[in-house]
Amino acid sequence: MSEMIRIRMDNGSVTKEKLSNDEVRIGGRALTSKIISEEVDPACNVFGSNNKLVFAAGPFAGTTVSCANRLSIGGKSPLTGGIKESNAGGNVAYKMGKMGIRGIVLEGVPTNKEIQILYVSKDRVELVPADKYQEMTVYQAAEALREQFGKKVGLAIIGPAGEHLSMAAGIGCTDNEGRPSRYAARGGIGALMGSKGIKAVVFDDAGAKGPEIADKEKFKAAQKAITQEILNNEQVAETYTKLGTPGMVNITNSMGALPTRNFSRGSFEKADEISGQKMYETIKERGGEGNPSHSCMPGCLIRCSNVYADASGKESVAPMEYETIGLMGSNCGIGDLDTIAKLNYACNDLGLDTIDMGGAIGIAMEAGLLEFGDGEGALKLMEEVRNNTPLGKILASGGQRTGEILGVKRIPACKKQIMAAYDPRAIKGIGVTYATSTMGADHTAGQTIRAALEHTKPDKQVETSRQAQVINTMIDCLGFCFFTGSGINKKFEMMADLMTAFDGGECSLEDLKEIGRDTLRMEKDFNIRAGLNESDDILPEFFYTEENPDAKTAFDISREEMQKIFTLE
Amino acid sequence: MSEMIRIRMDNGSVTKEKLSNDEVRIGGRALTSKIISEEVDPACNVFGSNNKLVFAAGPFAGTTVSCANRLSIGGKSPLTGGIKESNAGGNVAYKMGKMGIRGIVLEGVPTNKEIQILYVSKDRVELVPADKYQEMTVYQAAEALREQFGKKVGLAIIGPAGEHLSMAAGIGCTDNEGRPSRYAARGGIGALMGSKGIKAVVFDDAGAKGPEIADKEKFKAAQKAITQEILNNEQVAETYTKLGTPGMVNITNSMGALPTRNFSRGSFEKADEISGQKMYETIKERGGEGNPSHSCMPGCLIRCSNVYADASGKESVAPMEYETIGLMGSNCGIGDLDTIAKLNYACNDLGLDTIDMGGAIGIAMEAGLLEFGDGEGALKLMEEVRNNTPLGKILASGGQRTGEILGVKRIPACKKQIMAAYDPRAIKGIGVTYATSTMGADHTAGQTIRAALEHTKPDKQVETSRQAQVINTMIDCLGFCFFTGSGINKKFEMMADLMTAFDGGECSLEDLKEIGRDTLRMEKDFNIRAGLNESDDILPEFFYTEENPDAKTAFDISREEMQKIFTLE
């Protein structure tokens, strides 16, 4: 039976509790949001003793089901002030599942300023003094932690940004090879971990035997069905596996949806230079450590991740994702993958969200601190962050506050979180998601780009976003990856079959969707109690007043219209 | 008959409209809040074309009634995101009243980045190119403007901080002698003026003959009654006139209410060194340009203002107020009036609110950038602001954002505005005002320190704050100074008598209070539509969890209890 572990940071006490029968299906985002919603005062100081940080694995974590080992990390967000779940690939949730741990909750705040490591194995939960790790970068810390705790452990680490309580700080999680670069990046969740005085959580699953499964044969069959569906899916092979998320560049560019120069345009003249095709060819051509098709999680068959190598074939950064390219590339006018790779690496190393940092750099460019397209200048800004200068601190607080401090009027953020790499005027459904999501401007909260409707027209976008939000939330609750839907050709019943076999009760797709809806309701309720209301469910004014010249339209769905999302069935 | 002037910043068009009969009593805060509430989209970008900046004089402006020439400046606040009225003494409202101008509304935003001067005389309203004024400090600009427009004009000026859209930027207004240091300081109203591209408004009342008064004899009699009441008030002479607002230092210090070291204590070991008594003695001893009893407005008999001189007798800054001493002095651990005077001057010169800047510097000290008590270090921080460095930009954005950027958990602000110099644990009524005021943490929004109740107990504080908020709002609406109530021994009927004589209709005190209540209702409604709700009507968590060791109590009035303020009759 799975268990929950709670650690009090003020006195170091550890308690364990078994999941009840009712809770067997509750994992991932369903679990983080349930705990935050039920146990955290929405009015609390995000860095105070009343906020909690929750790590949650999905129900299927620890199995080798493809795409089912995402890790959810939640809390009251330092960035948005609302509820937050940020999820990451990598091997952490897998190891949690192996150890039979569904969730870990960090409660309270330490009484002194010393930082600690939280070590978790199947037999032991322990806080370890970690003075020497203070101010270490994420890559440095990963290496030192493996030295201290063994090469096979999974890690969730914050960088200096998290220690400094910077609001763009994320949490880096290890991938299959131990790179700490699978990020739960958004919402300042790394700063929340910093406030708990925890530099890293070490997941040591040695000797662990995996989750209990009610009907193993049935489970095997359900898993096999998913495997077959993905392996037979040629589109997945052609796009996700070969090009990965960067394959999106050409698509959004042609739609006028690729954020360019602080969301002033939707097409970028150098899109070809930063496209998935270009990346694939570059990686292939350079050889060496590069790899265009890489699994970030144990068991993943889609392999949309990549290892990007420099001209000498040496690993430059892994992975380089579409969102990073869109925000740190075109959004900054930077049309060169090698430069973007360096910016990406710097964010990973310092423990920062590439989306909010790309937004912040684009805003600094709009403020005139440097020119759009100045890659060297952007790298210098990352050095400011590394040196923790005042300018670095501004940037590390994310795009919203960077804009406020620098006096920039055009800030592409919702609920203070910078938008992902889809211009909401060109893809209006995701605009509705940005505006109404409990999470702030987030693409995984309700992606509509693949929906069959006219993306530049306002019609049916609210309904489309709502459906996407329910499905995406369901996926987050199950610990599945966002791409599973494409992988299994939207045959979501397969997930229900898996659940039926897993816990032995009957489970329908409708049951799973209801977990998603319940989670959204809890999150919305938390946000309202936290003071985020209707007036926060809107896009920044300039999307309404400035036409996107490449999509040839402004955003034109009113707040009133978008509010209907909360009453639609 | 009084008139309203509207100027569109996008095309320079000017329109004038006469006040209707119904509007004769509507001035000051009643007018700014009415216009903002009725005409501004609460969801608008504060620096965008839909926000408006309103200058409003009280009904009695332009007469020599004591304390009746305050100037209200309003808009959607860049700092709080809610409605804002910030008022100042000085001679601007007097000159508006002389010219028969009740209000001036700046609408839209300029289409280019050039800055302009708005010149207003009885016959002419004109936008004048002002390139040479760009980046001028407030004192420099005042001198240059007097050179250009004549020595007798009244001025409302922003400094570099307002031009940079810094959220702690205020608007400096000239006093009787032309010093541009009577500040409408709060809520970032100077940044709003900056976004309108207006460096200064010049008020040239040459040849103007003053407001129309319905019954001049009656008015004279009512004015005489007020004059007598103030002149016969010995307490006013002993405290306000002699010691001015700094007389408050000893009072709050003894109550444990004097903010000390970022609101960690309520008494300061060097309080004697920064007290009103000390200031009075220092000014007297030094002689020269110093003056302990100075009128900031035409006609003022209370003369609580002062001119503080340095050791050589040369004017150092005028005025130096209690709030500045509390925030830039004790709150920063600085116990030396000469240093505080320099910090005060720097704020005035750069166009910044001393309260939010004192809060920001205290927070920087808590963050470890410098030690508490380091006056030289604080002055260096003001140099950072002057040089517009990244650190300077952080500080000029006010205390809330400084704390967020520097990772400080204890930020003494409500609705993002730093508290005035009264610890809300020691004076709980003002704590209720800070939490529930439409304006954010503001002492003039509802001061309870003189109410007859136990200030450290929670009982009756909500009711007391409410009464104070109504009376204080009424006073703001009439263009009266906050101190008038003490001056006339709370015989507020005198204001009603003045109004009866002024407009010829019968006016009761209840009528005037209703103007205050109406204004509060409009403001609250605006804030709700702007997204500021119940969860914003609260003090920061640490006031609930940390006892003020000098007042020996924490804040203990719940959000639910405070919400009753909106339903009390």
C-alpha cells in the first residue's frame, strides 16, 4: 500500500500515513492540490510556516507504463499567490513509486538559516545537514549528491535562485542518466522549497520493489495496449520522437503564434534557424554526445526529449524544449540554437524557469537594456543572475516583476506568470486557458492547438479550453505526460483500463475525468479564497488593443465570456 | 461657477465643462474618486490609455479659510492596483480655486515619448514641449519652471522616478514660498503622471478672482468662527504649531507604536534624538533659515510644517514630517535628524514617497544589504536611485516589490503600500484602517490614535476605524487638512456652516458625512471590480504571529471581524 510522508521543518519530525482505499486513485496534481487546498491557509505568507510543499507521484509511478512517471510538485505559489502544481519528467516519481511513496509533504519552516538535504529510502527518511551545498548550482549539487549518496539516486534540487527565494526559481529533477534538468519550473516552486531550507531531496530506491497492483495480468495487458498504440503511431515517431517539442516552431511560426520580440509579433524571420528540423539536423550532423530522441522517464516510448551537442559534439544542454526556444529564442529575437542552448543551460544550472526568464529577458530588451537579438547580451544577463547582482535579482524574480521594476507596460503574463510560447491572439483557445487557468499562463493547463477549430476566431474557444483543461488536469492527476494523449490517439479509456487493473475497482474514463474536474474545482476554490478572482482571469490589455500582425487579429474574447468556463458542463 | 478641464494626451485636445448645481459640493477626493470610479475600467493597465489622472481642489479652495486648500490627486494606483487619492498641501489647490477650476483630468497616453508641461491660467490651457526638463530633479525643475513661467506660479512636478514609472513615485507641489516639496506621495501617483508624459503642471493664477460664494457675509462669519476656534486652541499651539507632526515621535515611542528596524519593535532607543522636541530645539538653536512653525498652505493658522536647517543655518529640507522620521529614521534604525533630513531631501528631489522609500530601505537592511542604523549606507542607496541603477530601480518600486525581489518575508505593507509610522499592533484601530482602507496602508485614511479606547486591545477597533474612515474621507473630500479636526476641536458642524454659506443651500454635518460615505462606497466598489477583495483586507502575517515586544501584543483582529467594517452603520 502506498504511503504519505510528512516532515516538519521546524523540528525535523517525520510521520508516515498509509493511503486509504479512497485515496488510491489520488496522485499527482490531484494529491498536491488536495493537500494544499485542504491544509494551507490561502491567505498565508508563501514563505511562512503555514505554506506546504508537496511532492506527489501518480498512481502508476514505479511501473514501466510509458509516460506515466511524471512528478507533481505543489504549494501556494510564490509567483502567482494562487495554488500551484508544476510537474516534471525524470526518474524521481518512478523511484517514489518503487518505494511505495505517493507523497512527501514539507511543513513549517526551519528555525534557523541552515540548509539541509532530505534523504528518502524505503526504510529511512532523514534530514541531513548540507552546509557545503549552500549556493551550489544545480549541476554542481547533482554531482556532489551522487558522490555522497550513490550514483543511482534520484534527485530534486534547487539552485541559488531557489535559495534566494527568487520567484522564477524551479526544481530540477534527474532524468534517466542523472542530469538534474527535468524541471518543475513554474510558479516559483523552487523558492518555496528554498523557504523550507531544503537544498535537495534524495530518492534512494535501492531494494524497493514497486507499487502493489491488484490485478497484475490485467495491468500487463492494459500496459501492452498502450505500448502498442504508441509504437504503431507513425505521427508520434515522425514528430515527437524525431523532432521533439521543437517541432512546434514551424507550426506556430506559420500560424503567427510564435512569440517574437516580447510578443510583438507571431512570426520570426529566423524561425528556420531554431526549428525542430534544424535541431534534428544539427544534432545528427555533429554526432558525439548529441541525441535527438531521448527518454526523460523510465519506460517512455515517445522519447520527445533530446541531448543537444555543441560543434565539437560535446553535450551542451539536455533537453532543449520548444518553450525554451520560443521564450529565450524568438521572444528575445535570438535565432541561434547554440546561444539558446547556453541560455537554457544557465537557467538549469541556476535553478530557474526558462519561460519566465525568457519573458524577463524579452522585457529587459523592450526596456532598452539591450537590443532584441543580442544573444551575447542575454548571456551577460544570465551572468548577472549568477553573480546575484541587483539586476540579476530583478530578472530572477520573473517577467512580471521585471516589467514592473523596469517600467515596461507590455508584460505577457497572467496571474504574474509569463505565457508559454503560444501567442494567445493566434491560438485563442490557449488564450482562454492562460486567462482562466488556476495556474496562471500555462500551456499544459489546457492546450488547444490541436483542436479542430479556427484558432484566430473567438467562437467556441471557451468550450474548447474547458475540455482541454479537464483532460490536461486528468492527465496531471494520473502522473501521465502531457503527450500521452497524442501517443495513444486520444484513446483515454486506456488509462481507465489501467486504473481498473491497478486498484481492482471498476474505473471508467468518466471517473478519471471527474478526478480532473474535482481537482480544478478545489484549485479554483483555493484561488478565490487566496484573493484571485474574476478580475485576474483576463489577458493583459495589450493583447486586446494590439493586433498580432502575423495572425492578423487581436484577442477578442471578453472577460464575461471567459467566465462562462466555470459554469459550462 | 467652477469648471472641469479635460486634456487628451494622445491628441492634445482640451475641453472644459461647468460643474452642475449638484456638483458644487463635490471636490477633492470626492471628485477624483467619482471620476475614476465612473470613467476608468478597473481592469485597465495602469499605464495604458484607459487610466486617468485627476487633480481636484476642494470646494473652498481659493479662499483663505484655514486648512481648506489641500489638493487631491487620483487615479488607478500603479502601486496598489486599486483606486487612489493622494493629497498634498501647498498652493496648487488655492490657485485652482482662484481660477475657478475644480478639476483637471489627464486622459489617454501620448503617442510618442516626448514629455510636456501642462500650463493652466484663467484664460489658457496649453501643452508646452518640455524636452529640456527630461530627467530633471524636482527641485531643479521647479527652478527652471519658475524661470520659464514666472515666480508666482504654483507647480505640480514629477521627478526622474515618475518619468521612469517607478511605483514609489509621488508628485511634488509647491508651498507658499515655491518649494516643490508638498507631496501627493502615495500609491505611485507620480508614475501615473509619468505615463501621461507630463513633467509638470503649471498653475498661473494671475488676474484670477477666486471662487463664487453664494452668501459672502455668512461665509465670512463661518470662516471667522473657524479662525477663532483654531487661534484659541492652546493644545494646537503647543503641539502642532510648535512641534509639528514630529511631536508624534515621543507619543508613539511611549506606546510601542514607533516603527523600529522594519517593524520588529515599537520603541526606539534613540527616539529622543529624532523627536519633535529635539527638532524644535535644533531649529531654534541653529537659527538661520530654519523655522519650526511654517504654513504649507495659504491661510493655514495651524502651521505644523517646518523648515529644517543644517548646522550652518542653511535650509536642509522643508518640511520634515513625522512619517518620514518614523520610516526613514527609526524604521531604519537611524537616530539622527540631519541624516534623515538628507534622506528626505533626496526623496523630494527624485520625486519619491518617503514612506515607501523608508520601508524599502528598512527591508534592504533586513535583507542584509546594509546594517540597521547605517545612515551613510542609506544615503548611498538614495544615490543608487539617483543614478537609476538596478538596485535604485528596485528601491524606487517601493517596499513591497523591494521585499519580493530581495527575498524578504517581513514586508509591512497592505495592498502593496508600506504602512505609515504607526505599528498596527500597538494601535489596533489604525491596523484595521491599514487592512480595510480602499487606499492601502495609509494613516490619513482613518487615524484612530486619538480615539478614547485601549489601543492594544481588539475591542471596538473596527467600529472606531470605521468612524475615523468616514470623517477622514469627508475631510479629504472638502479639501481640508487632516489636522483641521483637532484645530476646531472636532466641531465639524463648522464645515457644514461654511458649505451652507458657500453654495447657498442648507448643508448639515450629516450631509457632509454622506459625501464621505458615498466616496468610500464608490472606492470600495472600484476596488472590487479591480480585483481587490476580502483577502486583500488583511495585515501581513507577521503582525499576527510576531508580538511587538514594546506594545506586548500581536495583532489579533481577524479578517472576518474586520470585514464587518463594510456593513456597520
